[in-house]
Amino acid sequence: TILGETHEEEDEILPRKDYESLDYDRCINDPYLEVLEGMDNKKAQRYEAVKWVLVFAIGVCTGLVGLFVDFFVRLFTQLKFRLVQSSVEECSEKGCLALSLLELLGFNLTFVFLASLLVLIQPVAAGSGIPEIKCYLNGVKVPGVVRLRTVVCKALGVLFSVAGGLFVGKEGPMIHSGAVVGAGLPQFQSISLRKIQFNFPYFRSDRDKRDFVSAGAAAGVAAAFGAPIGGTLFSLEEGSSFWNQGLTWKVLFCSMAATFTLNFFRSGIQFGSWGSFQLPGLLNFGEFKCSESDKKCHLWTAVDLGFFILMGIVGGLLGATFNCLNKRLARYRMRNVHPKPKLVRVLESLLVSLTTTVVVFVASMVLGECRQMSSTSRSGNDTLSLQDISEDINSSIKTFFCPNETYNDMATLFFNPQESAILQLFHQDGTFSPVTLSLFFLLYFLLSCWTYGISVPSGLFVPSLLCGAAFGRLVANLLKSYIGLDHIYSGTFALLGAAAFLGGVVRMTISLTVILIESTNEITYGLPIMITLMVAKWTGDFFNKGIYDIHVNLRGVPLLEWETEVEMDKLRASDIMEPNLTYVYPHTRIQSLVSILRTTVHHAFPVVTENRGNERDFMKGNQLISNNIKFKKCSILTRAGEQRKRSQSMKSYPSSELRNMCDEHITTEEPPEKEDLLQQMLERRYTPYPNLYPDQSPSEEWTMEERFRPLTFHGLILRSQLVTLLDRGVCYSESQSSASQPRLSHAEMSEDYPRYPDIHDLDLTLLNPRMIVDVTPYMNPSPFTVSPNTHVSQVFNLFRTMGLRHLPVVNAVGEIVGIITRHNLTHEFLQARLRQHYQTI
């Protein structure tokens, strides 16, 4: 297959990373309830007012980031093209075009080299950042994705990437930059700038940060396209996985703030008239308007809808081809480029820059045709004057090697900034040769596909729009020349071609429709844009996924879609859960907690008690109840091995008392085989964790079923909470009651957010390992739970809509039998369990 997905499971050697989840679900423990009890209406209103102020600040800062990028991109690009163009004009007579090429190479390679160096500093700054932000808003923690260093490297890197002549855009990185601003600004602190610390204890949770990131991503779209409503819909459709009614208004307000901040400063700097608001976004499509002399011209007619549908089909096919080729390139990079030293990535970026520069220069000099200038192009045009500020409109028309009153159509497209080339295709009354448009489309298609994925910050919106605009303009020329449809408006076909190709690549619908309508400021284009994007998406989805989803899958991110497949309902919660539980008791010794935290990587632990008083009631054969014993019997060997690891790790505990205690239980013999391990476990008669109550110690007469009896579920406690309790010495001795244990407030529990200390970095020499920690005030006593017989679709919907990280599976009598996490609900995991289900049947 050329366009379709290929399943090469045997050859799949791409790296996989165990991505963590974010804690979107609230932990309703005692410290949190104390905060709620102290919250009256006035405090709640002040809290909400602070949110609005921060949302406005995020929009303003995102607009300023866009202003910074746009200003320096224009500065460097104008400097580069001015010097190279004067060199070309001189060397065209003297025969020294090689010198002009070297000058252009010098500029481009230097800029791209700087962009690659910035990505080496912060690797997550590479690419557009949209897949990473989509994963973050889905609940996946991508390391470093919202750090201050990331936004600095992203903004500077995309500046140099675009100025370096690569076929990339700055709109995608603007979305990432806005998301980073949204994540960092409300925290009033930074890991990179540790000296900047403010006592601001609010919004210190993944749930609050998620909402601000959603607003920042929308502000990035709004600043890029001047489309605040489109930015809001983009965050809703493509970005955020969790939404509420109150967030809609805040996100729209943030997008408006970003748009008008950028508009205010750009209009003042470029036009000198502050407050005129003439440049709404970084990318301006201009005004679509027929010439007054052409009475037959219409922007579009009902007959044109048929051509738009065909263009949507072709755009979907082209987008699917683009995605398939880029996916193969990304796989090749992961296998052959990324494992090598980082310098190889810089060399690849320089190779792409070298090839792009040579192709642009040679194509502009050799492949262009001299076309007659129209009267509007010679005299100036109000539509295009918005793009050209200080010079006449003719500055964007290149006359390389062409006589007077003519222009080089290929050089006009290649030897201009991408935004100017898009405006030329949308509004230039002069014609472009079909051969020129075909060659330009082919070269731009291949080079932009090769470029997306290299180690530089790069967006995909503008290259896709420019490539699609060339395709649409080519269709218009063919219809005029060979079918005789003189009434059609070429700008409309260029716009719809751009929409078809971009929709075929990214597979966005409603948000992209609104973005294009707001960018054109022409509501009459709503119907054709919507139809074209819909057809392009349907056609592309027949072959593969959108470009962002493809890159998410390649990185192995456990992204959860909106819903599961119908056949997954053949599975139950008991089929996909993890039965090998690592649990803690409500009152647990420090030695046990340290051992658990050092020997596991779990981020939450069920808080349980063993129900021994009603032993006979649990053995009556009830299927729901006996499930627990079945799962425990299956995991005996796993738990026995885990116990041995914990005992060994406890020897490293910095207390001589605990080391002596561990030495009594650990032998220096080689680890026995599995059969001997089971026998040893049954003979030694110890439970998986040290028990606190002597009267509940194992009896010699207990059977294996009695040892692994059901566990009564009381709540969940997070790893970060346990580490915080140990770090602050929250415990009590056996001679005291649990009431004597120190109490931590909610602010103290979240003080170290978002980077809680690691258990291996704690200094525990002052803690007595025999001390006891009462975890009940800090656990979540009422998390969401499901029955073992719950259908997978119900489990998925609950997990997905509530933004959960852990979902305990509890039977009919309150006994926990397993736990479900994000990795148990991924498409690959469910498919594997479904195959096992069929084999069992």
C-alpha cells in the first residue's frame, strides 16, 4: 500500500517510553476539605477573579511572544533577500551567480545551525509542539514540554528556522509557546530561574494547570491567524480532552487578549498608527474581492461546489500521501539518526537547509517563466499593501532575467517569504504558468515533507497552505484555459486548494473552517470551506491518520481517543485490570513505606485492610468474592519476588536499626527457583508488608487461600503524598496514638508541586523505621471505582471523561481485586487482550 497504514510489527524497532499520567482527578482528602470549609462566597469570587486576571495575562504574553518572533523574522528575512537580490541583479550581468548562491547559503546555514543548537539544549522544542500539547491536555506527562527553557528555545529556534529559508511555519510553534506561557505564568516560579519565587499557593495542581494550558494554546492560534473564535474551537476540537462550560468563556477571553495585543503592537510598529488594529494576526490572507471591471466575476457559484468537492478528494489523497511519506521518514530518523550522537541531527538539518537553498535558487533562476504584469500589479493594490509596509507592492514581484513589464513567476513564489507567496497566489491578477505551478507544488511538497521532523522548531500550517494554494491556483488555470470557465475567481480556488491540502494533512474540521473564515474575513466562504475540509478529511481518513496523530503514535504515547471500538465490549474490567497490587495499610511503618517506594514505580497505592474477622463468609463460593482469591493466587510468585527485593532495598536505609532488622530476614544464598520460592514463602509465613498488629500475625494453620485473603478497599494515596509525609517527618510512635501525628495543610502538601522530591534523595537518617505513618487523613477515601464485570466501554468512558489516572476495581463487598491505569486502556493493550479473549473461547 502506498497511502495506507502498514503493520510491520516484526520490524517495529522504534523506541517506546513509559509516559506518566497527570493527576487531573481531585484528591478529596482532609487537607482539601479544610480548604473547602474555609472557602466562603467572597473568597470564591476573589479566586475566580484571579483566574480571569491570569487568563488575560496569558493572552497578552502570548501576543508579545508572537510579536517578538514576527519582528525578528521580518528583520532577518528582509535583510537576507535584499542583499541576495541585489547580488543576483549584479551577477546576472557579470556572470557570478555562484557567488549569490554562496551568500544565500551563508545566511540560511547560519540560521538553521543556530536553530539546531537551540533544539540540542531542549530537545522537546523540536517540531511544531502540537502533538506534545495534545498529549499533555489528554493527561500524559511529556517531560519538559511546558518549561520556561522550552518556550525560549522554541521562540528563538522558530525565528531562525523561518529566517533560514526552511519550508516551515511559525504558527504551530506559536501554539506550543502559548501553552507554555499558560502553564508557567500562574505558577509564579520557574525551575530554570530558581531565584524567582513568589508565595502564590493557588492553582498548584495538574487540573488547574490543564485549564491554563488550554487557554494558552488557543491564544497561540488566535495570535497566529488573528482568529480568536477559531483558536477557542481549536483548543476544544484538536487540543483539550476535558472541557467545561466555564472554561469556554475564559479561553475565548484569552484568545481575544492575544489577538488584540499582537494587532495593537504590529499596527503601531508597521503603520505608525497606534490603536488602528489593521493587522490581526501573523498570517494575513488579505481581502478577497473581484475586480470592478469584471462584471461576470463572482467569488464562487453553486456550480463551483462540484469542483470544490473534487478538490477536497484530491486534497485528501495528497494529504494522505504526505502523511505516509513523513511517517516513513520519521521511522527512519528514529532508527538511524536519533540513536547516533546529537551532532548527526544538526548535520541532517544543515543538509536539508543546503538542499532547500540550492533548489530554491536554481528553480528561481532556471525554471521560471516571464509573465506579463497586470495593471493592478504595476500601480499597486490596496489588498496587498497590507502585507508590504514600507515599499511598493512591486517589491514582492521578482523580475529575475525578465525584460521590462514582465516578472519571473517561479522566483516570485520562491524568492519571497511564505506569507508573501501565499498572498501572490491568492490575489495576484497576473497569471502563473501551469508548468511553474506544477513544479512549485511538487518541489514544495517533497521538501516540506522532508523538513517536518528534523531537529528544528517547525510548523506545518503555512507550508501546507502554500502548497495547497499552488494546487488550487493550478486547478483554476486549467479550468480557465482548457474548459473556458472565464468567470471563476482564481483566488477562491487557491484558498480552497489550501484548505483541501491542509485538511488532508491535519484532519481538522470545524476549527480550521472558522480559522480560515476569520482569516479571510469573508463569511460567504463558510459553506465551500466546510464542504472541502469535510471531504478532504473523509478521504484522508480512509488511508491513514492525521499528521499529529501519526507522530503521537510513533512516540508510543498512550493517548486515549474519544471512545473505544464496538468489539471491545466483549471484554470486562477484570480482563484488562492489573491484579498484582502494591498496597499500604492505613497505619504503616516507615520501614515498609520506604521499602515500597524504593522498589516500585507506581504513582498511587490502594489503602487496604485484611478482613480476617469474617473469614468463613468469604469462602462460600460467591464468584464475585472468590475472584479476589483467584487473582491473589495468580500473583503469589510475583509478590514473593517483590518481597525479597524490598528486603534487599531496605538494607540501604540509613539506619543501623533497620539494617540489623533486615539482616535477620535476608540470607546470602543465591535466589531459589520459582518452585522453591513459593515453598519458602509458605513456610516462612510472612505477609507482603510488615503487619502492625501482633494479634493479626499469620497462624501456622493458615492455608494459601487464607494468606492471600480479600483486601477491603479504603482509598487511594499518591506516591507524591507519601514522599511528602516522609520528607516532613509526619509519623507517630507505637506508644502514642495517631492523634499525636503532625498534620499538614493542603498548601504544605502541594508546596513542592510540580516536582516532588524523590524517595532516593531523601535524608531519612533522623527517622526511626519503627515509627508509624497514619495515611488516612491524606488518602482519597472516595475515588471512582468500577465492578470487575463492567464493560470496557463503560470503563473507558469513565476514565476518559473524568480525567482519571487510577481506577480501582472493587467487587460487590468492597474488596479491591485490581487497578486500571491509562496503559490498560490503550488501543494496543486492548487489542492484545481481545486476542487472548478469542483464544480462550
